[in-house]
Amino acid sequence: MLPEPRRRRLMDLISRQGYATLDELVRVLGVSESTIRRDLEALDLAGSVKRTHGGAVYAGEVRSMPAFDERTGTAVAEKRAIGQAAAERLQDGDTVLLDGGTTTLEVARSLVGRRVQVVTNSLPIAQLLASSQQTDLILIGGYIYPRTGVALGPLAIATMQSIRVRTAILGAGGIVPEGIYNSNLLLVETERQMMSCGQEVMIVADHTKFGRLALARLCGLEQVNSIVVDSGLADGDRAFLEAAGVAIHVAPVADGRNTGAFAEPARSEGAVREDGVGSAV
């Protein structure tokens, strides 16, 4: 069988089951183990599956949401790089809270197959991680905002009041010296509760979010421990992040535009430290 038809059959099996073992794929497709490994490697690089020990889990497209359709075409390489870099900062066994958004979805994509516990209010993220046998998934309920598939409002907030996580990872609609902004008032209320759940607060955002305002202010920069961003970050934006004591992690983009350097801000007595000691609301 030619590679393309074989990989389509392989993808069909994994997407229907959510997970498939190497032995199962060899048996069903009737090819060698080395051939299956090469196919899985190619599909992993394409972002369609995530290789795990002894098999692969589905990591392809999640259920379409209107707002996702509008935003997924923006800064695609940057968001994927940011997602990978943020996931790399998490340790096996960590508990992480992910809010809903196209950049946090890329973080989740990089967590497929990882031994972590994920708490989320996002249906697309939950759909992506539900078939990962290594990942513990906790889905927060509430009013489902139809454009993005995230749970918002009083029920979601009440649920999170008893939850504590190592890292709360949130996206942003705008980042300026005055703080982090988002475009939905209900979302901001829910995200404030998410921040209070986290021992550390990490913002994931591409460089296009800097210098932009949105409807509602989420928090000041002093309440953020770290930010993962691509190399398009302007010097002026870097300066106000450093002045606020935010640790900056620059994500290497696949096309090589980024060196992947890590910039650590100058510390003052009240600054938030990279190790998470400091103010995290």
C-alpha cells in the first residue's frame, strides 16, 4: 500500500478510537512495525497525532467554534511555538488549569500523552485531551459561551473556588503597561477566579496582542508570574514587562525566525520571581 492511503487509514483508526497501540496498527494495516513508526512520526510532525509510549493518540482538529474559525488563521506558527514552549515548562505530574482560546488550545495539543492533570473550562480542549490515557482531565461546568465553547459565569466560578493548581495558563486579548485585557466581561470574571486557583500564573500570547486594549481589564502585570511569547515582541513591550517583574520566555518559531532565547527580567524587591514565589492572584 502506498504511504498516503496507508496514513489515511491509520488516521481514520486513531481518530475514531482516540488512541491506538503500535501492535494494533501493525495488525490492522498489515505492515511492519518500522513502517508504522515512520508513519506516526510524519503524522506527529504534522500535528495530527501525538506519539506515546507504545502507540499514538489523536491530536487533530477539534470541533469547530465560530470564534476559533475567525482566529485560528492568525499567527499560526507563533501560537504553535508558544504552545510547545509553555508545555515544556510543565513537569510530569503537574496540575495545570487552561482557559479557552486558540493559544491555550496549542498548549493542550502539546500536552496530549503527557502525564499531567488538566483542569479546563474549554470544550475544545476537553475534546482534544479526553482520549489521552496518560492525562487526567477535569472539565469545569457553567454557562457555555457558544462562540468559543467555554464555560463561564457563577457556576464555573463556584466550582473553581475549591480547586488549586500548580500553574494557571491564560490567553489575552490585549497587553499594555496597565495590564492584561480581554473582550468578554463574563470571561474576565471567570479568568480572575482561574488566577486565584494557580500557585503560578502564566500568560500565553503572540506579539500581535501587545499594544492592544480590549473591553475589560483582567489584572495588572504585577499579578502575572511569566509570559510565553514569540520573537516578534517589540523592545518597548519587553521593557514594560521587565519593569513589572514578569519573566519572559521567548518561543522558538519553526521557520527559524526565533533564537529561542530566555529573557529574565531585572528583579526588584517586590518583583515576581520565575520560581513562582510572589503575587499570583
